Amino acid sequence: MSTDDERPGVPRTRAELRAAREAEAAAASRSSREDGGADRDDTPPAARSTGGARPMRSTFVPPDADSTTTFAARSSADYVPPAPSTTDYTPPAPEKPKPAKAPRPPKTPKPARAPKTAKGPRPEKPAASRDSRFLLALGAVLGILVLVGAGLGVVSLTQGPRITEVQVDPAEAIETSGSRVILTANQSLAAIDESQVTVEPAVPFTLDAAGRGIGIRFTVPLDDDTEYTVNVADAVGAGGGPSATLSTSFSTPPSTIFLLRRDADGDDQIFRTDLTGEQAQPVFAADKINDFRATSSQLVVSVEEDEGSKLLVMDRDGKNTRELELPGVGYVGAIQVSDRGGLVGYSYSDKELSDTEGRASVLVTQSLSGDDEPVVTEVGDKEANVFVWQFVPDSAAMLFIDFDGALSLVDRTTDAGVQSLGLATTIQGISRGTYTAIVERLDGSVVELNLTDGSEVPLEASTPDYGSAITITPFPGGTLRHVVSRDESGLPIGQAIVRVDDEGAATPLVEVDSTDSILQACASPSGQYAAVVIAPDLADNPYDQMLLPLPENLETHLLDLRTGDEIVALTGFDASWCQTAPQF
């Protein structure tokens, strides 16, 4: 192997130079031994070292890729064993030198950490970044809503309309006419006709449908303690699709009634009770209660005092009492209320009254809220003296007969003025929901008067015919007629309340002999029940000394008008079902 590096222009390392010098020294040593051998040192290498030092090893330099030295393979036949050494020592093979490691660069010292400081508010991100994120979120929400809406649209197209909300007030529905049940569908609907709507049990109604809403207005009050079902058949969406039947049910609560009980030895009381009489509770008491009326949410009470009357308004439980202003110092009678119009009406007379001064029996109306002054009804710019009057149910209109016998109609909510309806002697009653009044004309005929157009027809006699009635009280489905039976000489021998339906069929409900007297009969708002006031043992039943004088002992008999059965008899009178107080 050549020891010379034949690579021109390539610098040598220190290791290479040292190896080259050792190689030259070894070559010179072999040359000198070949020349004479006199100076040959046969001492083993281990013995040559002086002072026991370890012999130095030569550094092996691997052949360069460009070296001309080659290694030819030899066969075993060409092998020639080496000549035996004069000693048993065989010098060790030179160790492969380890490549020199490059020196590591010195470590760069880490910079000292700055002391921690309190965190300040994070810098606000650019408005553009916030707006973009908001727009992305808004887009995602809108996309979800679009998907949900599309899904609901698919469902509606495959299933037809459905009810999403029902509004109804069952408690009000049994007290007044004109209550509503409102159905809201999940989509706009095609036109709905009344023929598509059914109510069970049957009750008259009007229909008002538009968009998603279907309003069903009951023209008469509903029965108590009854489940009603409303069906709207073949309802179709405004955009077409399959039809569906919209159906809902609701139950009305049991009825309650208010009665007045006068007590000669203590306070008079207004009490409220169920129709069994077992849950009677007093709600208001005063020394002298002359009359009262009830709305669906309030009581109006006329209290008699030495200086005159007071008119009080309170909740139905007797709380939150307040006094209404009167036209002056005087007396109040014939109280009535318009639940729909929010009005109270009464006849008023001044305490100081003479032939030339003071007002006598003028008709006054005012708001139940007490936020206005009392209004005296006028006819021809003159205050009218009223003989009898009644509110038209479900309105703020009043029908009255003045002292001259003129029958007139006036509505507080319009500027139409007073409408003349001829002459009459009395007003028997006004039907709920039909605006039809039963009046007696001057010639004694009894007619049904249409208040909307002034037309009239005779009131049909009943079958069987019980003769002329003292009073006639209309209710949804018929009338209650108070009749008197007389002997051949014309003297009364008994009284009865007869139920007459719309077809004229008559059924006696209550009968008394000549010792008792019937003072009043009226029906519950729906015509489901009747309240009949009886003064028993009239000869021994003295009158009280009130502004509205009545026998001290009075009984109210409650009856089921559908079956004719009596439910209970309660002490008291002036049932809240009646529009006016009893008169005797």
C-alpha cells in the first residue's frame, strides 16, 4: 500500500501527517535490517518499552478510493504459511483508530427571564374579524332555521293542518253569552265555512276565520259542568295539500249562585253557594242591603242608609270595595248591569222631592270602574222619568218605558240618539243572543219585538194554553211564564211557573196554592236551571220596611229545567241569575 497521498491539492490533517511519518520510519527500519541485521532488536515489543510504559499503537489510515493498491483473492493452494518466529509472541493487530470528534461549540447561555407582570386587558380583536365571525354564526343559524322550516313544511304537506294553540275561558262561558274558543293552526288555512264546524253538545255559534285563526263565538252561555267538543272538518292549508279535522275539547266548571238574605235582627248578607247549598259562604254584610247584581267579575250592591242610598262595587269575594258617585243625595233602585258594556244602570230619585223640585225615577248609567260621572238619560233634551227599563243582553243598549208609556231604545256606545218603538205598558224580558224583547202593548197584546229593525210578531200561546201570564222571562230555548189560576168568580186559587219551549210545548215546574205566593222566576244564563222565589204562608209573613219592601221569609227553589226536578230550596232571594230584583 502506498503511504503517499497522491491526491493533489488536498490538505492533510495532523493524524495523516503523523501516520505518514511513522510509515516512513517503519520503512527505514526494514531497510536497515535487510542490509545487515546486526542491529536487529529481537526483544519482544512488551520488553522494549522502558519504564513499563504501554507501547504506542500506530494509526490506521484506510485506503483512499483513488489508491492503486489492490487485494487479490488467493486460493488455499497458493497459501504459504509464514516462517516461524524465534519467539511465541505474535504482535497484536493494529487497532482501528476512532475518528476524531469535532469539538462541541460552547453553549450559549439562556437569557434571563423577565419578571412576570400583571396581565392587562386583552387587546380587542379587529372589528372586521368580529363581524365576520358574527356573520358566519348568523348564517349558520339561518341555515338551521331554513332546514327546520323546510322539514316542518314537508310534515305539513304530508299531514295537513294541526292545532298549535287553543284559547277559551270556560268560567266566563257559563256566565255570559258571546264567549269564544279560538283555534290557532300551524299554517294559514283556506276559507272555512260554518258547515264545517260542529259543537257537541249543540249550541248556536258564529264563525270568524282568517289566516291561521278560527274564532267560534257562542251566542248564548254554555251549560255548567259539561264537556264541549269543537270539530272543524276538512281544514286545508292555504297552499293546498291534504285536509285534516281540527278538534279540541274543554270542560266548564260547576255553577255557583249569589243570594241575598235579609235579617231583621242583624246584618243583611250576600252569600255565594254551589247548587247543593252545602258550601254557602258570606261575601258581604251590611245593616240594610236593598238590592245587588253580579257580573262575571264584580258585585254591585245598593246599601240603604238614613241619608240615602250608597252604591258599592267590589270583587265577587267581597274585597276591594269602592263607592260610586251618585247624581245627588237620594235613593237607588232597579239596579242592572251590562257585563259586556262594563256599565251599571239604575233608577234614581232625589231625597228632597216635591211636585216642583227634584228628580223622580230618572234612568242613570255609569262605568263600573267609577272613572266617569253618572249620566242621566234624556229624551228630547229632557231627563226621562222611567217606569220600567232593562239592559239589552250583551250590549250597552237600554230599553225603557217612560211615564207617558213611550217605549224607547238608547245605546250608550253610539250617537244614534233615542229610538222610538211605540207605546207599551211593560217589558217582560229580552232574549239573550237574539235582540228580541217581549213587551205588552197598550191593548194588552204580548208581542216579540225585534230591536234591530222594529218588526214584531204576536207571542204564541202555549200548548196546553195556561192563559195570560203575569210575567214572561225568556231564556235560550224557551220562556218561563208565571200564570195564575182563578175560580169561577175570578179569585186566585193558585199560581204556577210553566216552562214553554220554542215549539210552544208547556210543562209546569212549580205550583203553589193560594196560601203561598210566587214573587219571581228566572233562568240560569244558559237555560239549564231555574230559580223560583216563593213567599210561603203569606198571611203570616210580614213585609220588611226596606226601600224595596218584601216578605221577611223568602225561599229560592233551584230546579233543573231539562228534567223538571227540584235540586234544593235555599233561604234568600234576588238570585244573581236574574236581571232585575223581584217585585210584589
